[in-house]
Amino acid sequence: MDFRLPEEHETLRTEIRALLDRHVDDDVVEESHRTGTNHSAPLARALGEAGILARAMPGAGKDPLAMWLLSSEAEKAGAPFDSVGMSLVIAGVLDAVGTEHQKATALAGLLSGEELVCFGLTEPQGGSDLPAITTRATRVADGWVVSGAKMWTTMAHVADWVFLLARTESDAGRHGGFTVFIIPMDTPGITVDPIWTVSTERSNATFYDDVRVGDEAVVGEVDGGWAVMSLMLGFERGMASTGHLTPLLRRFRQWAVEAGVSADPLLRERMAQIAIDAQVSELLTQRTVWTAATGRPPGTEGSMAKVFATEAYQRHARWAQATAGPEGLLGLGEAGAAADGWIDYDVRHSIPMTLQGGTSEINRNNIAERHLGLPRAR
Ligand SMILES: Cc1cc2nc3c(=O)[nH]c(=O)nc-3n(C[C@H](O)[C@H](O)[C@H](O)COP(=O)(O)OP(=O)(O)OC[C@H]3O[C@@H](n4cnc5c(N)ncnc54)[C@H](O)[C@@H]3O)c2cc1C
């Protein structure tokens, strides 16, 4: 098998690296951790202006290699990129099933890098069982009234749009009777409360109190929200958040050199293992991308990439912290912290990585049932 990229993608990679070099420095990274907002407006705008966001948008007949290259280079560089990653997923959905109005407004805004979107899916009573959501959209004469609450609406405090899943019909079976809406965040009735996470990231609880929207907010078919969600989850899973071992290895190596222990054979062996796992994560992600490129839904491959990469990240980060000793427990900005606090950050960051976008258990169920043909676990 030939793992080399086609020449046009090598050129794209060089362009992406140059943009990241220009727009990501210590101040940008520090700001994203201080504010908890994994976003850099100048970087997003530059990617939009260069046409890279439009090129990296996922979907049938699109260029999955471009999306992977962008996510992977951004993750390796430690760039504040979550916001843009979310924009790309929803851009792909709107491109596939959005109306002309949605393409001219939300989609255009997202691809320019000027606007952001948040995902309003998970609710306070649980996120794995999405069909159990209770947020309702009720039909009224001039559109819809949305009422309910969402949890973990990351980026809601800076987003222009929310991609919201609501129940529109109660008696339509487990996967029927849902509708997806794309709603401007400044619509009256939406409120946003911060949730500070273990990883320094800010997420949010969002509340929808009799939020009135017109039919132009409906994405896809009324009561056909599950098909829209399947499309979205297929774009989200396993193509991003799999590249964090590379910065972890860089930071651990920095600590080992500074602490004068980089020649220790046991440390070197473990560092080699981290490098190998980083490579395996990359190959599994490439397989997900390749599956998408062939026009098949990459759900199972995405689950495999996500479980392997995020669990390896967590395992190695915890080892790095234990190895660095007490200084490994000191965080970003704390005097004397190992690797300037990045080892502690990696441990914290690796925790939500195995939860968001589908927990490891849910992804394992997916692999067991769809790939191995095992009986349903529930
Ligand atoms: C930092 C962060 C950011 C997030 N950002 C967003 C966002 O922007 N938008 C959004 O909508 N959501 C977001 N989420 C929510 C995320 O998608 C959910 O956390 C995830 O789906 C799991 O839901 P839950 O946390 O409610 O856990 P639950 O679904 O309540 O699960 C609890 C535990 O039970 C296990 N479990 C549940 N069902 C099964 C099953 N059938 N078989 C085996 N085990 C099971 C789970 O694996 C987990 O360990 C975010 C979460 C985090 C932590």
C-alpha cells in the first residue's frame, strides 16, 4: 500500500502548516487556555480566506483528505481548532441537506471562518441515549416554539448558530419524530451558562425558553432529524481528536531533556511506544478518511480510530505524569511545572476526549455490533 499523499495534498499540507505557523504562537495558545475557548478568530478567518475551510468541508464527493490534513496538522501544532472543527462538521451537513437560505447564511458564514456554530444535542439527563431527549419544538402558525435545556453546548458563548436536535412528534418510535434546527444564538429566549471542565475548557449549559423560529430554521425534513444526525455523527467521529499523542510526546521529551533523564532506556522505550501509537492512530484515522472517500459511511472505522487514539492518549499522559513526579502535577502557568504544565494539561485534556463525540463504551458497542456482528448489548 502506498501511504504517500497525492501532490496536490502535499501542497495543501504545506499551505496549512504555513498558516498555522503564522497564526499560532504562545500568546494564542495561552489565550485559548485562559479563556477556556478553543478558538482563535484570526486563525479561523485566515483558513476561511484561503479557501481551506471550503475545501475541507466533509461530504459525498468532497475531499476527505483535506479535512483530515487540516485537523491533523492543527492538532499536532496544538492550535485552538475545536471551534473550526465543529464548523466544518455542520457545514458538511448544511451543504448536503440545507436549504438555499441556510447555504447563503449559516453555511457561508461558517466557511468564511467569521461565524461559529455549537452543537445542541446532549441534555442534562444524558448524552449517549440521544433518542431520549426531551427538548420540544411545537408547531405554531408562523413556525415553531422550542423549549428545553441542553448540556455541554461547547462554544455556545461565542457561537453565532446552534445546531439543535428537538422532538417534534412524540409517537413516532425511537428514532422518529425528531427535527434538527439551525438557530441564530441571538434569538430571544436562549440563555448560556458556563460549565468549567477539568481540562480548562469552557463548555456551557444552554436553555431554550419559548424560542420562536420560522420554517427556515428546519434542517432536512420535519420529523426526519435522525437521518440528519446520522450524517452529522458520521462526519464527526474518528476524523478528528485522534492526533494528541504527537504534542504529548513533544512535551514529555522536553521534560525528559530538561530533567536530564532522556537517555534512560525505560523512558526511551516508552517514548518509542508513544510514537508508535501516534502512528497507529494516524493510520486508523486515514482509514476512516479513506472509507469516507469511497462513499461509504465511516462509522465503524471512526469508532475504532477514536477508541484507540483517545485511550492511548489517556494511558500515556497518565504515565508521563507519574514519571515526571510531583512537578508533573503542576499546571499551566505554575512555577516549576514539568514541561511548563503541559503534562498536567494532557492528563486533564485526555479525560473528556474519551467522552465527547461518543464515549468509549458507546464506540465499543458500535464496533461489537456492526463490525463483529455480536448481539446488541441493550
Ligand atoms: C468537554 C465536553 C464537551 C462536550 N461538547 C458537547 C457539545 O458541544 N455538544 C453536545 O451536544 N454534547 C457535548 N458533549 C457531550 C458528550 O457528547 C456526552 O458527554 C457523551 O455523549 C456522553 O453523554 P453523558 O456525558 O451524558 O454520559 P451518559 O450518556 O449519561 O453515560 C454515562 C456513562 O454510561 C455509559 N453508557 C451509557 N450508555 C451506555 C450503553 N448503552 N452501553 C454501555 N455504556 C453506556 C457511558 O459510556 C458513560 O460512561 C461534551 C462532553 C464533554 C465532556
